[in-house]
Amino acid sequence: MAPVQIDTLDAIAIVTIDNPPVNALSNAVRVGLLEAMDAAERDPAVGAVVIRGAGKNFIAGADIREFDQGLRPPHTPQVVARIEAMDKPVVAAIHGHALGGGLEIALGCHGRVAASGASVGFPEVRLGLIPGASGTQRLPRLVGVEAALDLMIAGRPVDAAQAHDSGIVDAVVRADELLDAAIDYARSLCASDAAPRRIRDLPITTVAADFFVEYRNKIAARTRGQLAPDCIVRSVENALTMSFDDAVIAERELFTRCMVSPQSKALRHAFFAERKVTKPPQLAIDAEPLAISRVAIVGAGTMGAGIAQSCLAAGLDVMLQDLSEQQLEGAREKMARINEAAIERGRMDSAAGSRLLAKLRTTTDLGEVASVDLVIEAVYENLDLKREIFAGLDKNCSPKTLLATNTSTLDVDAIAAATQRPEDVFGLHFFSPAHVMRLIEIVRTASCSPVTVAAGVAFARKLGKLGVVVGNAHGFVGNRMFHGYGREAQALLLEGAAPEQIDRALVDWGMAMGPHAVGDLAGLDVGYKIRSERRDAPDDPSYFRIADVLAEAGRYGQKTGLGMYRYAPGSREPQPDPEVAQIIVREAEALGIERRNISNDEIVERCIYALIVEGARVLEAGIASRASDIDVIWLNGYGFPRHRGGPMYYADSIGLDRVHSTVCRLEGKFGARYWRVPRVLEDLAERGGRFEDLADA
Ligand code: 3H9
């Protein structure tokens, strides 16, 4: 069926865009819209036009896949201009999402009616783009310069009510009345003597002389290193200094510059990678996921409370179990504080907060969790304790209950082996704070069934999180790679770089936090305990030496006020500590390591290449199914800069032949213990391949 259809109903041409799954503005849709406008203009029986979307959305924006193939005319600005130039009134009937180019089409219309559940916005910035079909010119004319900038720079859609308040849409109606309301509106415009209201002709309100300087300052910190936000500001500036038509041409140039930029390519990769994780290869067989609506969480510590909060927020029936009443009360208090913070930020009203907490059931009796769909164990990291709990759960729970562990390091197969149903046991590695972090590693064991994996994936989606299926290996994917990264950050200390230099170099490169600040946040005692329990730790006295010495001295990080840095009481701001500098020099001397000046480039190269090498090993071992899954984990769990696409995409974008020669150089300089070139890297480099091309494991 053609992606754009036109039906005439009592003098109103109803133009329907039907391009599943999201009504993206593909070339065929653009052609279809132009043809529909021509047909409506020509037809004397048509007095006005309504444009609407079939399925779940109005239009979700440009077809992002086309950006890599080169865009073919007609282009969206031309379609928007054609709609606006119509002599007959055109009204957009918006339901679901009107995003990016979709909203630009709606702004080309002479009126906009939205269904109450609809949302509209310009998410282009999240793809490293700017609105490229006159959005940067029309929106400021409609809602004012600052409000338009805020919407485009945040990239976050607004709901129909907010869109109405700001003037983006003219009316909000019930979803089942949308088409009738849009038709009525189109008729009223038709009946009026006034010419159709064209946004391009609206005056633009001027701003103070220093407005743009101040605006750039305001967004500088959160848009650090990104190309698109500055291009958006520039394009809106043009709206005040150029004619409409010239500014639209300039906008298109800025859009194209962004589209071909490495940043946008990386962000588009991240967009599709995050969608791909919802379809892991392990689900290729038709596994119908079990519906999970009742969840029990065993262990009411920080993780347990955060997981319970996420489940409650997703509307699940939640039981929190702990042997200690006091611990349960503590979890309730934690969750109340989480709600208070959400209320303060305007993300929740207080009634909703109380309702949420009232739904939480707690118990000290493990027997009470017997009939839920899923139990998530979140007690502290101790294999014997976890095995004991799983043996008990196995005995008590219904045969239909799935059993998951929130371990971040332990062997999930060993935990599953404590039960008679290892096929129903899997890992759900939530990241901390669990109610905030979007990432979950879904750990499949050797014996867990595809149905169990499918249930884990569906469960993560229900929580609004990104569940990435990973294999069962020490540290799974994320923490295992973090080990390589942290190892280099530690070695660099002994060789002569200060913690603050290392952290600054990596933050400047784009990481959300430096590795040493992360260590202090997570607790140096945590890493110490994990390392001391590992049987396969390398025979290397310098391995995590400084972190170990600090942990042994009780310097655990933020929680003790002293770690790799020092912290003023009540502050989370890391301050360089001369005592740590002395410890580092002393340890380097003891190990016979000669200290030298280390450049920021070397810091970045060694830490990021350690990540890439470890990622390659993870792929080689089949612990991650595909390179893009690793990227999703690092983008969402470890603050890897999104505009660099993730460590494996970053390596692909450098070119694996170059990556290979750098790793060979590092191996030559620092030895093969850590820098041995992974076979997969060697193979791909040899045949000019990319990690992305590897077949799914
Ligand atoms: C733009 O508009 C630039 C203009 O200013 C200038 C033009 C010149 N294109 O997310 P889902 C696929 S830039 C192609 O799971 P949901 C997606 O990959 C664009 N494909 O659904 C997936 O495919 P698969 C600005 C797209 O219901 C399937 O649709 N717009 C596009 O959870 C389902 O996606 C945006 O940035 C697309 N635009 O969420 C909006 N969108 O099944 C991007 C989706 O093969 N899209 N797909 O894995 C979204 O934010 C969400 O998809 C949406 C629906 C909220 C719409």
C-alpha cells in the first residue's frame, strides 16, 4: 500500500501517512505528501486538508536510516514549504509522537490539533543533529526564541498540554475525537475570510543584545564537546538576522554539516544499538516471554530498595523480603527519600509518591515470596549465602517462579546449581542507583532456557530499562572491561600521573567521570574485596597497588571522606590529597618503577585502548553477543561519551588496522601480559573488517 493515502470526506481531503513502524518521513512519504498536496489543491471538491498518521504515531521524524545512504529529493524542507504555501487550509491531527521532521511537517500546517496523549518535540540534538526542515526558524516565531531554544537543546518532547500552553498546538482533544476535531477545525479555517496562518510570516520577538552570549554560557557545561547544540543556537540566531528563506538555506547547511559529522554517526549508532539489544540472538527461537506482574525482592539493602522502587514505578506488585525488620524499615525510608527527591524535581506529585509507597509489601518470611512470577535476590556478595537462599527459594517457590540474582561478580551458574531448576535461574545485574540507572545486564547461564532469557528482556523493558543479555563470566561485560580500564588508570599513577590529571584527561575526552573519582564513589573497599576473592588475579605486585594500599588504610572513598581524594564533610567534591601523592611516590619506589612526565594523550590512549582490547576479548569469548551490545553497556552504565558511540564503535571509527598497530606498539612497550593483541582484532584488522560486522554470538 502507498505510504501516503488521500481520502476525501465532505470537502475535506484526509491525508494519511502509513509507514510502519513509526511513520518516519522516508523518501516515499515525502513524495507522497507532495503529490497529496498537489491533488488536494487541484481538486475543486476539496476545501481543506487534514494530515494525520496511521498506527501509533503522527510522524516520528526523518527516516534516520536514510542519513547513511545520502538523502534523495524531495527533501523535507521542500515538503514543509509546499504544505504551508497551500491556499486551502491544512490542519495536522497529531497523536502519538510528532518528532523532529514530524513536528516540522505539523508546523508547516496552518493549524494543529493534538490528542491528549500526544507528545511533540525536536529530539534531533540527541542524534547530533539540528532540526533541518525549518524547525529552527518556525518554532521561535511560534513560541519565542528562548522557549524554542530550550526545547531544541534539551531534545526532550513535551506532552500535548504543555505544547498547548506554549502555543505549539492550537487545541487538545480526546484521542477518539481527534479526527473529527481536526476536520471541524479545518472547516472553520475554510469558512473564515482570513488567509491561512503561515508561521513563516509571523514576526519574531527580539531578544536582549547579550542574549545569545548568555544562552551559550548557560548550556556550556551540559553540551561540552558537542557540535549540534552550538549549530542550533547559531541557526536560531540567524532567524533574527536573516530573511526567512536565507535562514532556512543556512539551517540546511548546518544540518548537513551535523549529519555527516562523526558525532552524529556515533549517536545514530547508539540509537539503533539500543533498539537492537531488545532483540538478542538468543531469542531467535520463538520464545514467548512469561508475563511478569508480581515480583519479590530478597534483601532490603540499597540495591534491594532501588530495585523495589523501579518495579513499583513500573506498576508491578512488589514484595520486599529481609530477615531484619529494621532493614525493611530502612528500605522504606530510602524509598520515601527517593520519592521526595522526585517530588522536589517536579517529576512526581506527592499523592503519587504516597500511593507508590503504600503499594509496597514487606515481609521477614522467605516463605511469603512463594507465588510471585519473579524473585530477585539482592543480598550482599557472598556465594555461599546466595546458594543457600536459592536452595530455599527453589524448595518454596511455585514451579512457575523465575529466580534471578543481582550479583555483580559471582558465578551465576554456581548459584543456579544450588537449585533443581537451573533453566529458570538467571542474573539481573542492576547498576547503582538501581532506580536511576537504565542499564541491566541480563546474565544467561549455561543452562538457562531461552524462555527465561526472553522473560528477563521483557521485564527490563517493562521497567523502562535497557536489558542487555550477556554471558556468565567474571564481571560479565561491563565490570570485566572496567577492570582493564581501571588497571591502566592505576598503573599510570605509579608511573608518574596524579589522580586528578588522569581524571581530568578522561573527562576532557568525554567520560562522565574520571576512573579515580568513580572508585571513590563506588568505594575502594568494594574493588578490594572483589580482587582479594579472585583466584585468577595476575602475579603482578603493581596491579591495583595504590587502590589496595588505600583500602587497607581504611580510605574507602566518599563514604569515609578519604580515598584517592579527600572530601570536605558533607561534600562530594574530590580534592587532591598530598598524602595520596606521597603514598604513590613511596609505592612506586618500593616497586622500582621510575616515574616520568605523562601526557594527557598517553593517559587517554592507554585507558581507552585497554577498554577496546578487553571488549575484543569479551567478544572473542562470546560473553557479549555483538559489539553494539558492549557499546550500549558502556554508554548507559559507565558514562562513556555518547557522541563517541561506545568503545567498540569508537574502535571501528578509528579503523581496526590503526587500532591494531597501536595495540602492537603498547604490547611492545608494556609487555604481553595485558596488551597481547586479541585474535579477533588481528583477524579483523587484516581483512579490513569492523567489530560491528562480526556475526552475532
Ligand atoms: C529528524 O527528524 C531530522 C529533521 O529535523 C530534518 C529532516 C531533514 N527512523 O523506538 P522503538 C525504528 S531526525 C527510522 O523501539 P517505540 C526503530 O529503529 C529524527 N527508524 O519504538 C525500531 O526499529 P526495529 C528525529 C526508526 O514505540 C522501530 O522503529 N526523530 C525511527 O519504543 C521501533 O522503534 C527521532 O529522533 C526513525 N526516525 O518508540 C525519533 N524511529 O523494530 C526517533 C524509530 O527494526 N524515534 N525507528 O528495531 C523514537 O524516539 C522512538 O522510536 C519513538 C517510538 C518514540 C518514535
